[in-house]
Amino acid sequence: MSSSKIRVEETPLILSWLAGELEKEIPDLDIHGSERKLLDFAYNDLETTLTEKLSDTEFAKLDDAMENEESQEEIKAFLKIWTIQWLEKWRERVTLCQKAPPFSLQQAKLKKKAKKLLNSMKEGKELKKMVVQRLINKGEVCMADLIAESLIIEEIAFRLRTNGGKAPENKAVMDPWDILQQVSTRIKSLVERKTPIIHLKLLNDI
């Protein structure tokens, strides 16, 4: 698979089909008005799922299939199942709030430093991609990208905290593949819990 992200915009019909599936599942949804944000979130997650599930060649075939009526029905069938799965995860993992949960100043500083370390990590993008793959393979199709980054940052922050808030001199402590192993263990326990882990502050309720 290419390292570049596949853009679902190459097959724009998928967006309208996705909107239709969301409206079927939530009949009173104002998908093109005040609640358009739900479609945006779902569309981004669909893009992430397709990027992780399909190779460039397979995606090219999907793009061609959009022109074939018979193939379109298969794609719509997949989209219907995926949308139901995504909504189930949305209701399970996402909670809407008036303001973000409070963090202590120390927590905020550690997370900021952890994010900076992740961004500067040579293998950071590959690490995040592998965590996203593990989440999707476990059925976490909603906000997989955001959850992956959060899990990695939390693990790095934990390692910083055990070192007094400073980056360990021992590079092995921040080894990406060791971080991956620890995060993978957390993913296993995460999928067993049906609790909110994403807090969104939105102007309009969904």
C-alpha cells in the first residue's frame, strides 16, 4: 500500500450514498443542515477505513466499479453494514459536552510534550498508522485516527511522568516498537469496554 492517503473524493458518489445510509438509520437527522458535522466525521472515518483496508490497486478497482451498476450494489451493501457499525461505535465511544474535560496543568504540559515527541519521532507516522490498523481490525471504525494518536500520546506521557517529566536519556525507553506493544495491549482491553473515550465540544447536538 502506498504511504499516501487514498482520497475517497475520487469516488464522490460514496459521499451521497453515505449521507443516505445515515438518514435511513436516523430518519430525523438534518444531515445537510445543523447536523452536517456527523456526515463529515463519518466520511473521514470511511476514508481512513478504505485507506487501511485497500491497496492502491484495489482502490483503483473500486473507483472503476463506481461506473458499473452491478458493482455499485455491492458497494452500497458494504456501505450499509459499515454505517451501522460506525454509528454503533459513535454512540459507544463519543460523548458530546459543553466544554472539554478539565486537565491539571501538569497533565496538559505532559501531553503537550508527548505530542511534540511523537511529531519529532522518525517512525512516528508509521507508528500511528500501525495503531490505526489495529484499531480498525478490532472493529474500532469510529475516530480510529484520533484514538490512535491519543493512545500513543498517553503512553509517551506515562513514560515522561515516570522520568520526572523529562525525556529519558535512554532512547530504548522511547522505542516506537516498544510503545506499539504497550499500546496494542491497551487496545485489547479498550475493545472489551463499551465506554465513551472521545469528548467532543460541538455547537449543535447530534
